[in-house]
Amino acid sequence: MALGQDQAVALLSVHSEFAQAILHGTKTVELRRRPPKREVSHVVLYETAPTSAIVGWARVQSVETRSPTSIWTTWGVSAGVTRDRFRRYFSGTSEATAIVLGVTRRLEVPMPLALLGLHAAPQNFIYLNGQADAVPGLAEDAMRCTGSW
């Protein structure tokens, strides 16, 4: 199945500690300095070094962009970071984005970016579009959620 035009899947670069916390369910919000430009149904998790591979994916429940103080008040406990680390990350910006995650799936075997035709990890995130079909279980989950893919 090919990705529908109303569906967007983003590949996120995530530090190892955060990728693992997301997949264990102890971190349910991913923080970003900039929001995605498109509506995102799922995120694919690229775990940075030393793994340097795709390790799983998550459904996106919502994306909220507000002031850092407002995001911390609402989502700080779910973000998996200390208040000090949060402040350092959002220093110098007036907006913070919380990507609220739902169901997650860990891949049985980490997947190299090359299997998606990519040669380098994104700084922040990129949209996968048709490449998302290669991520195990993702197309099937999107079908369950939306009835189309």
C-alpha cells in the first residue's frame, strides 16, 4: 500500500535514552523546537549513535505548539527530561512543540536507513512518504487507525 496524501509519517532522530524510553512507554511526549509543517499520523524513531538505526515507531495522538512554559506545565511530566534540561533545550525560542505519542512498536531488528533509500539521518525530522511502507507494521497500523493508507 502506498502512503495516502492525507497521511504523513515523519522520521525523527532521537537520542538513544529517549528512543528507549519512548518504546518502553515511560516517555510519551517528544519535544521539538519546531513543529512539523504537515499533519503527522506516525513517527519513525531513528536512534542516534551508537545504534544509528531505526528502532521502532509510534502513533501520533496530537501535536501542540505553545510557549515553552505552557508546554512544560502540560507535558513536562511525560517528556522524560528534567526541568533544567527542558529549559536549556528551549533557551532562546518563544515556541515549543510537544508531539504526543500513543501506541508504539519496537522493531525486532534495528533497520538501517539505507533500507529506506536514505544515506544520512535528519537533523530534526523528514517526511518519509512512500518509504514508510518499508517499516515493519507501520502500514498495517495506519490502516487500522484511518481505514486508508
